[in-house]
Amino acid sequence: MSFTDRVQIHVQAGRGGHGCLSFRREAHTPRGGPDGGNGGRGGDVVLVADEQLTDLTPFRTRVHHKAPVGGAGEGRNRHGRNGEDLRVHVPPGTRVLRDGHEVAMLAEPGEAVTVARGGEGGVGNRAFRSSRHRAPRVTIPGEDGEEAWLSLEMRLPVAVAIIGLPNAGKTALLNALTGASATVAPYPHTTNEPALGPLQDDYGVIHLVADLPGVAADGSERRGAALGQLERASVVLHCLDSSDPEDPAARLARVRDAVAAYMPDGARQVVVATKCDLAPAPPQADIATSAETGEGIAALRDELLRWLS
Ligand SMILES: Nc1nc2c(ncn2[C@@H]2O[C@H](COP(=O)(O)OP(=O)(O)OP(=O)(O)O)[C@@H](O)[C@H]2O)c(=O)[nH]1
Ligand SMILES: [Mg+2]
């Protein structure tokens, strides 16, 4: 199970319809007055939280979201129709950012926010008629709609987060614990998007376990986006590779520094030694495991379920 927790989308509200330049033409009135109508408003782009959606995957292929334009004014003083608003459905828990700043948070189903306003409709020449100007040839065109690039980010209800240095065995641990089948490979940075697995307790309740990459990724937004998923975790599993020759205390400190800003208050932190089939667990470990032989996996799963219930 993998999911998309961050996407970029482009929103474009509708342009207002143009005002119309027109004069009445009727058989019995040789010189009709101005009768050009106003343009309609362009449609807004509105984001709506929809509980049917669970992640941002649909936006990977649907990047551009364009609301309809307002109708142009017409002769006989007919006004253009307003463009309909475009309602774009996003999962509850979506944060909306513009230029790196949060502009909205759609937490609950049904919440909505306008992210691009449609342009005002233009003005037809009829509106300029006055006692002095009986035949104005002036109109105002419709305004452009607002447009913007937005980032959408989503916080998942992750109960257990797995962190650690690249290649520490995070994904292998996720798979062993939950039966997920995320990609495991013998080189760092295999996992770019967080991977998820379900952990089911005796009551049938599913707790989400997430393998969060990005500890070593540089500064950047990517790292913040992945580690942001820590926010809701109640247990954090810190993987420590038993077979890595670098000083384990130094490795632990490196990861702790990297995640400090994201670590939720009150989260239970557990140091899990991985790859214990290759080397003994370092003394800093709370539990010794091997995804290869299954050592310690059932015990860790039982502990997790006890903490989560
Ligand atoms: N022998 C042995 N090898 C393991 C174990 N767990 C993981 N590995 C190996 O270690 C390498 C890295 O494992 P991953 O689970 O991909 O590590 P990761 O922390 O997810 O790595 P990135 O996603 O790249 O950061 C792979 O070659 C795995 O086969 C284990 O318990 N025993
Ligand atoms: Mg991985």
C-alpha cells in the first residue's frame, strides 16, 4: 500500500464575460439606443473536503483545474450567464499551501475554501448611456480569473511511524510487521514516498504503520513533507542497523536531530535493532529483530498492539 501525501496543482478561475457593444435595431426605430448587456462572472475554483477520498493520488494525473468563464453580454440588453464554480474534491486532512505558506486546512468533510476567484463580468455599452451620451461605444471587458499553483499536503492517521537512516531496514520491518509489500532494496533512498501497512488488533481495528523516508534527505520540503506524517503517531520505531559499523550512538543522535522538530509530544519512542541475523543488536536497542528470520517481529507486533489499544 502506498499513498500520495503531497501534490502540486494549478487552479484557474473563469474569466468574466465581456460586456457587449450593441445598438437596438428595429424596423420602426431608425436609430435605436445602446442595448449591449453585461458579461457574467467567471466561476471560482473551490476545494471541498470529501470523505470518499483517502489520499491525493488522483491529483498525480489531474494537475490543471479550470473553472468555466462567464458568458458574454449580448444585444437587447441580455446579460451573460455566470460561470459555475468548479468544486475540486480533496481528502479530509488536506493542507493547502501557496508559496510555502498555509492558506487553508480542510480538516472535516464538507469544509470548503475558495482558492481562486472568478473575474468580474464586463460592462455592456447600455450601462454607459446618459443624457449626454446617447450612443456610447464604450464597453468594459471581463476580468481575468485568479490563477495559482498550490501544494496540497495530507496528514494521515498514522499510529506507528518507522524512522531511521537510509538502508536501515525500515521498509523490511514494515513489511514483516504488517504483511505489506513495499520495495526493499540493498541501497539507500529506495523509498521516496511514505509506505503504509495495516496492523489489526483483536477487535478488528486497523492501525496504520508508516515507513517514513527522508531523514537524510537534505533540508528541503521533501523531508518536511514525509516527516510531517509523524505528527499523529503515538509510537515511533527508530530502526538501528545492527550490521552497520558506524558508532550506533552517533547514528541514533543523527536521526534524532533530524526528526526533533517533527516529533509529537508524548509519542512512545522505541529503538528497534534490525538485521540481527547479521550482527548482535547494539546495546542502545530496546528490542532485537530480523526481517530475514522473523526474530523479534511477533513480540514487537504484540507490544505495539498493547500500546495502541
Ligand atoms: N540480512 C538482513 N538484511 C536485511 C534485513 N532487513 C533489511 N535487510 C536488507 O537491508 C537492505 C535495506 O533494507 P530496506 O528495508 O530497503 O531499508 P530502508 O531503511 O527501507 O532503506 P531506504 O528506503 O532506502 O531508506 C535490503 O537489502 C534488505 O534486504 C534483515 O533483517 N536481515
Ligand atoms: Mg525503504
